[in-house]
Amino acid sequence: MATCSTASPRHCGPRSSTGARISPRHPQHANDAAAPHPFMSGSTSATARSDGCRNGQIGTANPIANCGNGLLRSGALYRPTINLGSRTLMRKSTLAISVAAAFSAQAFMATDNATAADKTVRQKASGPVPNSSAQFPIQPRGSVLYDQSGTVSNGAAIQFSGSIYDSEGADDFVVTDASGWSVSGVNLQTSFSDVAPGGITYDVNFYADSGGTPGATAACSYPGVSGTLDGTATALSISLPAPCDLAQGTYWLSVVPNFTWPPQFYWSLDANATIGSPGQWRNPGDGYASGCTAWSPTTSCGFAETNYLFQVIGAVGGGGGGCNAGELCLEVTLGTDTTAGACGTTDTLDVSVGDQVNYCYTVTNDTGTTLQFHTLVDNVNGTIFSLLPQTLADGATFQYNRIDTAGTTEVVTSTWTAQDVPPGYTAEVTGGGAITDRVFCDGFDGVACDPGGEGGFIDISGSGTPLGLGDDGEANVTMPFSVTLYGTTSNQLRVGNNGAILFGATAGDIAFTNTPLPMAGAGPTIAPLWDDFDGTQGDVYHGTIGTAPNRQFVVQWHNRAHYPGSGNTDGATFEVVFDEATGGISFEYLDVAYSAIDNVSSDPDDCTNGVCATIGLQSDDSLFNEFSFMTASITDNSGIAWTPTSPALFSDDDTTTLNVGAPDIEVDPTSVSGTVPEGDTTTLDLDINNVGNRDLDWSTEEAPGPTAHFPPPGTRFAMPLGDTARANMGPAPLALRKPANKAPGPHAAPNGGGVPVFAADIYNGTFITFDALVPGATTQVNTHDYALVGGAFIDGDFSTMYAIDGFSAGHTNDFVTVDTATGAISLIANAPNSLGEGWSSLDYDSTTGNLYGASAACGTASHLWTINPATGASTQVGEITGAACIVGLAVSPDGLMYGIDIVSDALFAIDKTTGAASLIGSIGFNANYAQDMAFDQATGVLYFAGFDGGAFTDQIYTVDLTTGAATAVGNIGAGLAEVDAMAIMTAGGPCSQPTDLPWLSIAPASGTTAPGGSTPLSLSIDPGAATEGDVLSGTICISSNDPDEHRVEVPVEVTVGPGGGGGDVVDSGVVNIAVPATFDGVYLNWLTGATCTAACTAANFMFNPYGTTNMSFFWPSGGGAQTGGVGTGAVYDVLASGATIGPASTYVTSTATTATATWRAGVTGGYLGFRFVNAGVTNYGYAQINTTAPGGFPATIVRYWYNSAGDPITIP
């Protein structure tokens, strides 16, 4: 018998242990390694794995998701770190190298070649959505047009090597778009019986459908193309060399690898129900003895499964993915799946206010240039990120996800700009001697460099114009020509005494405390030697040298001493030179040996060579070139010449439409009143209307659940706006405050209106009051030496504020009360928490009666506590998850808790029962140091006393509870303040502490009202022991998801009237007579209460509601000539409490369907007035009838009353 070998593969078909060939319908060859196998389950493992997953094989028990298959990097927060020699720069919002770029901390994923971005997934109409567990090594350019990936159950042998075992598989997909698809690539789930060989090529064919099987001719054929396998060879991506343009219709995909067995290649199958037509398989040489020599369903060839696992990639219409050679292409899609790496399928999306929306940006580089820096802007949000460092090779794709909270309908045009090098400047050092620790001289710190030569200093101290600047002074200067800095062209300079120039500006300050660039909020800045210089000696000069067009303009700081000048007489002399001919900017240093004795800036005593200064150029907070900071980087007679870079720029834009709707609650009536007979019951009506365009979810429960304010599920991202490592809930550092001998001046006290606030000003050591609507006018109540970080009023007592000290020298953890009239402090207890964390906030929840506190180990974790107001004892509720430094805690009037975190600079919703938190959104500025927030309990508006650590300002903001965005109201006080322990002196209204009303029940208690719909509520009134003349009053509290009106309060007032029965008034009591939807309906005798529903004698009854579809009223002759119901025109009225029925009423006897139109609209608790003849006397009465729209059925006669003496009767 011939021997099985790679040289004789036709003898290597699957055989049993006896040597007999095995049919693929009977896979008995699991341990037969000597033959190719038609089933994946027959592959052998080269290396055993402890997790049950074979090397290179995914079996039934080991779905692809569980078998370590080298998946794409998911969307974790990206913290770029850049090495500069021995120095590593890492910041929260900026990067500094030769250029620094701000970025938005959003999720993104990238691959070496392309990124998986499911954008226009289209499933076969008849098929289920697959369980997509595969992630592919690259993403062919374009979107996922068709997705049939899933969980692996088996695999079919597919291979071409020129033998009888050559086999091919195919599965169908549907091109759903009328404009067709342009297919740029495919992804397959795969497996190998052993280690996959390298350099495999694949034959890719797209066959037209021919009656449920692949046609004879391929619509597109790609022989011998390359593909990319993932690390475990379980996922294959193939980019086509040219697009395959397919018209609308059904097609079959076939992919066959070209290599010689062993190993065996398997195209994976799943075990789900057949999608579309069954997958096909053929083995023309019948080496597997299956009989499937032509296309046959897999189930005819020995397989139980029918679905191959694959994806089709490309674009709708033509264009091969939409990007041409030499172009950068952007595609933006919208979706509500916010999981890492998810990408939507449309550019137009309908959502509700508060929904999380995933803006997915996919950018493709076909420029022929590797692009390194990226900027994304749009017409709504402005700059989303600037100069994000990300290598994007030619032909590669990058995906970026931005999660936004839907607020209003937006048409967003996004522009993505990419470039090969960052904009900015390179620094060339001139003159001077050998220097060490010169950043950018040779690229590394601590390495000596020799700039060589003499400097080019131009001394204008004898010819220039002196500015006469004093300490911290600035002056505006106009140059005789313009130059350009970072794209801004101007001839306006604002020269500061502190060694820097604001370019293109006529206002602004150069702070005395220099920081690493950027100079926060300064805009374009030129900083030759930014430091704290005094005005006691020398001067600052400006002047023009030469003639046009070769002029130079010089700004020279001449012999300027460090502050305080009284102790430092060795000044520095340096300048900036602007060149008209070249547009160049250079720094020149004549003398940089100066001292800083007794300085207030924490500088060393010797500032020689720039060790106290910041040197560099800046465009804004996101783009700057820092030469050095607090480093000996310059010498006497040295200079720095700045040369702008010339990046290659490419850009593209795309437009999306987000249609944002919202529910809008209206109640009718806005207040409810009525009368109930003593000892009786009645029913009143209240309608909840939704005049918005999204579903209204509402509840009349007395208090919402603790997570009712959590945003919808989904990943959210906050954008930190400062250095997270510097987040600090304590006071702002004194080092950043220049002594000003400032004391707060007297201000008018807030009047009786507005939003009165009582708070502690930590910076000035005072208690103050002010109106949150006009925060600039503050009134000092008293001074103190506490650091109160949280304050709250309890049970509406505004004479006493409860507060806790967070970090003062002598009072840390003191739990106190503050007399708001005098500012006097009384100690309750020293109350540290059991974790030893610093207290950071305090607030009271009127709906539960709990006083809550927050603590934080800032930057690590925050915790929620309840605090006993009598003793200060604290009980831990739990960790405030996801928030590393909660500094403000506030509970809304309806008992919902929120917190501000200054690490992520974001608003969180907090479950007050567990501490679990959910991110709502960024507040929009760099919050840092002590601050607090509080609700106006009367309006539900959240006010935030926020301290901006970047701008160094303290303002009152209002905070949007849906998005987290903070809107400034105004600065607090006339000077710098740092407000904490903030409490607002307003009460919360009746719904802040709901109380059960025993006489009122509501049905239904909760529900959902469709847009444009209305839901009637039945208010059942049972006065119990109340007597005539009593007034029952209360409030119905309706909570809803209306973003503008979370809670509606409906006052209810019911007067107890005289008893409905007794005397001449006859009360039937509750009878609940059902009205069947039949031609007979129900006949009723008012006098006896008798009823009849079939074969009835009409003369024995007075009232007959009936009808098979629409209810009508019939008045039999048994009531005498004086019969009928109260109506207007020819329509029966629905009466309510207070209506009188008597001789003056108008009566209707019509049996026309339209006469009962008002009742068929659906009435709960309404009354029908009627009359009938009783022993020759016309009696007047009313019946309570409940009906149901649209025909009135089912209907019930609940109860009725009439006056047997013939007098008028009034509905109580």
C-alpha cells in the first residue's frame, strides 16, 4: 500500500485505525495526524494549553472569545508619555516635547494597519444577529457592511495544493443597498490543525447567486492575495488589491488558501440556525469520499453546521472604501453602543435628551505619507483635540471614539487634520559657552553641548524707548511691521515686566509666578526669561533697528532685578529680536547672572543661567515649545533662534445629524379640587399629558429610587482639564498668591429674593453671605480660623448650619454648628472617619432625614458616609466608585445625590444607599482645590462654587444635571475668594418630605405615556371619619424623565360635604353594574336596582346603555315621558363635582352614536345626570359611570343617586 507523505498527498485521506478511508460524515479521526481532515474537530494540537484551548485550534468547548487570540487593543484611557533623554514628561491635558498637544481623554483603538470599525452592519433579513466574538488583526479600509461572525462550533477543510483533497467553501450574503456596495476586504474566522505556515496567499472570489448556490462565474476574482492572521491564527483579514463593486442582490464569498498540507486550514462554522441559504462545500477530487464533488450544502457533506463565519468590508456605493490615492479620508458615524471600540452604523440618529451618543471617527491615510499628529474640530464643540500624537502609516486606518451626552439637535461637521510633523518651532542655540542640562540643545538632559561663537545681542538701552514698567506691570507696544507666531500675524505686543510678551494682545497679565508652559489662558506668548522681576532698577526698552524691508524690532529688559529689588541689585539683561525680512524671532542674553534673595516665589537665591525662569514660545494652552523650565539652560552672550516647522497637512470632513427629542410633561388640571359626601367616597380625575416627542416615564411614588438620576447605561468619558497629579481638595497654595494686602470690603446683604447662600471663604478666613444669582456682592458675617469643607441646613432651620473641618491646623475633623446670624462656631465633636480620609463635603437629604458626608484620599478614592448630627459619629455607606476626589456633595429636592470630582473634573450621580457612582459628564474647566455645591431646594437648580485651578478664579456656576456642563454666573466677591461649606437657605416644598395621605389613593401609580399621548389618573377620595365642613388637602408628587421638569407638584383640596344619602336623597351604594357590548346591553331600574341583559321588557326599566361597537344610551318608557340625560345640544355631558341636576337642566334622549361621544372618549369617575318619573313626580339624579375609549366598552355603572322628592340634586 502506498505511503502517506507530503510527496504523495493523494494517499493521505482520513482513515480509521484499521486503515480504511473515512467519510467526512463520520469524523472518527480525532487522533489521526497523518491525514488532512475535513472537520476542524479532527485537527491535532501541537502544544497543550492549560486553559483547554489547543494551539491554533478553537473547538466547541473553547469559543474563540476564550482562547487567547491576540485581540485588538481596546479603548482604555490613553496617557501619552514622551521621553526626552532622561526626562519623562506626562501631564493631564498637555504633552511637552518640542511641541505639546492637548488631547481629549476619550476611548480609541488603533492597529498597525487598520482598525475594526463596525459602521454599516447589515444582517440578512431572515437571519438572527450573530454572537460576534471574533476580533480581527487588521481592518480592511471601510465599514463592516455584512457581519456573520460568531461563536465557533466546527470548521470545514478549505485548501488548494493540487491534490484530490483540494476543497472550497462558500456562503451567501445580501447587498441590501440600491446603490450597491464597493467591497474592499473580508474577515474570516479560521483555524489550523498545526502551526500556520508563513506567507500564505489566498484566492478570493465573489460569485453571483444561482438558485441558492454559487454561480459558475465569479463577479470578482482575486487570485493569490495576501492576508493577515492574528497571533493564534483564528482570525484572518484580507484587503483586496482593488474594490469589488457589487450591485444590489445576493452573492457568495469563497476564500481558499494556497499551500500544501500539512497543516490543514479550516474555515470556522457556527451552530446557529441557517442564515440565508446553507453554506456550500465542494471537493472536486472527492479525496474525502463525501460525494460532494460539486457545490453542495454543508449538511450533505458530513457537517451539522451551515453558517461560515465572516465579515464583508467596504462602503455603500462605489469608491473602494471612499478614499483615493493622495487623500486623507474621514468617516463619522453615530451610535448608542458606548462599549470600547464600538462604532455606529449611520450618520443620522434619533435619541432622547440625556442619552449617551458614540461619535465614531474613522480616518484613513492614503496620502503616501506617514502622519504623526492629528487635530479634530467641529462646528459645534470647537477643538476636540489638538495635535494628538498617533502614528498613522500610509494605508492605515485609525478609529477615535467620543462619547457625548445628547442635549439638543445638532448637525455636526467634523474636520480631521493630520500632519507629518507638529507645528511649532525648533530652537537653535547661538553664542555662549559649554552648558549642561540644556533641553533641546542636543535633545537630552544632562549632556554638555557647545553652542560656540558669540551672541548677537543688540543693546538699545541708550536709544530705545523706555516703558517705565513697575513690578508686575505691562504696556502695549506697536511694531512697525508684522510677524507671525503659530499662524497668528500681528504687530501688537503686550510687554510684561516679568520677562515675557503677550503676542497679538492689548490686554492681559504676565503672572509673577512662572510655571512650565503653557502659561494658562494667556494665548500666544513669547517668554525669553519669564520670572518675577521688580521695577527698582533698569528699565524695559523697545526700538527699531535698520530700514524697511530689513528692519529689526527689539524689546530689551535691561538690568532688571528679581523681586524684591531691595535685596537684589545684580540684574538680568536680555531681549527679543523680531526680524522683518525673515519673520524670525530670536532671544538674546547679555547678562543672566542674577540673584533672588528673599523672593516670594520659592525660587532659589541664585537664578544664574535661567534656573528660576521659564523660556519658550506658546500658541495657547495646547500648543507650545518649552525650551526650559527652572533649568540652567542659557549663559551670558548666548541666544536662541526660533525656526518654524513646515508640516505636510491633510484634512477631510464629514457631517452627522443627531436628532434629539425629549418627553415634556403637562398635567391637567394643575390643581385638583372637589367635594366628597360625609361618610362616602368619590373619584376625581387627573391627566398626565406628554407633549414631547419621546416616551414619558412617570411615577407618583413619594420618593424616587436612589439611582433614578443615573444616566442611561453605557461608557462615559470625562475630560480632565488640569494636572491630575495636582488635584487637591485643600486651599490653593500660598505660593501661587502674590501678597496684595487685600481684605474683603463691605457689601450689601442679599435681599429677601434671589438664592441666599451662607458659606465659608477659606482664602480670606471669613463667613460670608451672598445671592447666588449676583455672587459679586458678598457680606462678611464674621472671621474664623477653620477650614470648613462642607455645610448643610437641617429640616429647614436656616439659623444653624452644620459643618465639618477638613484640614485646618487646629480643628481638623471638628464637627460644628455655625450661627448664621453671628458666625459663632460651636463644637459638637471631633469626628474623624474610620478610614482616616480627609472630609471633603457635607449635605442633608430632606427626603430621608439623613446627613451625608464625603471623604477622599485625593487621587485615590472617595467614600460616602452618614453622620449623626447630634454626635458627629459617621457610618460608612460605601466607596464613591470611579471618583477619586469628590469635593462637592449635593442632594436634590427629590432626594437624588450628586458629586463633583476634581480629578476627572466631572459631575457624578451617586446612589446614596451604596455609594456607587455613575459619570454624567465633564464640567468644562480645571476644578482644583477647595470648592462646594448645593441645590436651591425651591427650584431644583444646582449651584457650584467652583475654583478654577488654571485661571485661578472662584465663581458661582449652575450645573446641568443631564450633561454635567457648568455655566458661570459670576465671580464671588470683589477679589479672590475660595468658597467652601456652601449651603443655600431655601426650603424644598411639600414634595421634599412626602407624607402618605390616607384619604387619597392614585391609580395607576406609574406608567409610560407615548409622545402626544395622555394617561388618565383616578384619584379615589375616602374621607374616613372626616365630617361635613372639613377640608382635606395635600400634594401629588409626580416624578418623570422630563429633562426640564423632573418633578411636578399638583395640589389637591377636597371639601367634605353633607352625606350623599338619607332624607330625600336615595343612594344605591356601590353596585358596579357591567355594561356588556351587546345589542341589549344592560337595562336598569333606578327605583329597584333591577337589571336585565337579555330578553328584557323595556317598560320595566328607566335606563339602557347598549351597543356592539360604540356605546349608546336608550331611555325606555318605564321612566315616563320625563326621561333622558343631561346634555348640551344632542350630546350627553360628563358632569363633575358641583354640578346640579334639576328642572333647569337640558336633557337629551337621542340614541345616536354621536350623542355618547364624550363618554366613549374614556371617562373614569364622571357623572351622568338623568331624570325619570316616580309616582307621578319627576325625580332628578346622577350616576357614576366609568367608560373606556374608543367605544366606551368595557363600561361600569359604579353607583347612582336621585332625589325622590323631586328636588334638584347637586353632585358633592
